Amino acid sequence: QKEVEQNSGPLSVPEGAIASLNCTYSDRGSQSFFWYRQYSGKSPELIMSIYSNGDKEDGRFTAQLNKASQYVSLLIRDSQPSDSATYLCAVEGPGVDSSYKLIFGSGTRLLVRP
Amino acid sequence: KAGVTQTPRYLIKTRGQQVTLSCSPISGHRSVSWYQQTPGQGLQFLFEYFSETQRNKGNFPGRFSGRQFSNSRSEMNVSTLELGDSALYLCASSTRDPSTDTQYFGPGTRLTVL
């Protein structure tokens, strides 16, 4: 079982719709969760971070975390063609000496149709 | 604040050669992590440096090594290059403050091994 799993997509939504991206993780001890956006040929860009159960909203983006179900999601409201990218879910993995090791999912490719 | 910078941006090497990549973190960030991104394996953690010490290491062979200097700049070295080392190498910096442990990525170095 992969440590962080995402549907590879592509997820295709019309402009203005809500895009829902999902991620599950295997390590129950994980405390920090991140969503990164990566355009083709570019480096990952942080969209959201979430640390506690519930929802966290930032503009058109909402991250949702359910630690009991080991599930984290990202909702993008009013999707725009410029949102078309690969979205990477990252979970801070186990490590000695409290080190910072992100475990990434394989990413979900989002396509927003004009 | 200036972002994470990486040099060089592109490199072409031949099998058997060695290569050194450089990363300058965001000012004030003392943690630097390195990742390898390939189409087949996705984003994988290589190692993390904090206060000039390697704090954690991913599952990569000993040909991959790194170091960090007193000004927090970090270098990564790959010896005896193999075709499979062709990838985008990303570094990320963070403060390592538990309340704001977000990692910010640089633009990456694209390495091609011929």
C-alpha cells in the first residue's frame, strides 16, 4: 500500500464548477498535511496547509481533514482554466529527530474546461 | 523576501560523471530538504539538512550525498551518474518551527544523463 494515495485523473470540470480532489494516507501518526499545485515544467507551489480536523478555507480553496478516516481533500470553488495543473497531496512522514520529510502522492491532474 | 534559488537550472551529463547542485534557502530558513521528481516515481524525499547536519535520509543509494554550510546553503552531489538519475531535483526550505513548518520549493534543477 502506498503511503499517500491520490487518483491520478485527469479530473475534468467545467469552468465555474467545484473541483474536489481527494487523498488518503497510511500513517496514523501524521500531523501535517499540505496541498501543492504544480504546473507542467514548474516546481510545486504551496496552496494550503492543514493540521487539525475540520475545514480550512482560503479564498476559493478549502482543505478538509479527517484524521480518523486518514483522509484529506481539497475543494476548489469557481474553478478557472488557470487552475488546470497537477495537485499534489503531501503528508509529513515519520522521521527521527523530528525531521521534516514530506511524503507525496502521485498527484491528480485537474483540467478545467472553458 | 527572495524565494528559494537553485543553480544550475539545467544540466546535461554523461553516465559515470558526477554532479553538484546548489540550493540557497529563503532568508531565515535553516532547514533544506532535497527531493527527486521523475515521471515514474513522482516526488521522492532524498534528505534534509538542518544546522549543517543531515537529519533524515530517504531510500536512495550512497551515490547521493549532500551537505549544508553555516549560511544554510546546501549542496547535493550525485556520483557515478546513471541514466535513471535523469530527473528534476528540487530543494525546499523551511523554518523548522513546528507552528509554521511549511516547506517552500525552489525552481528545481533539471538533470539529464546521457
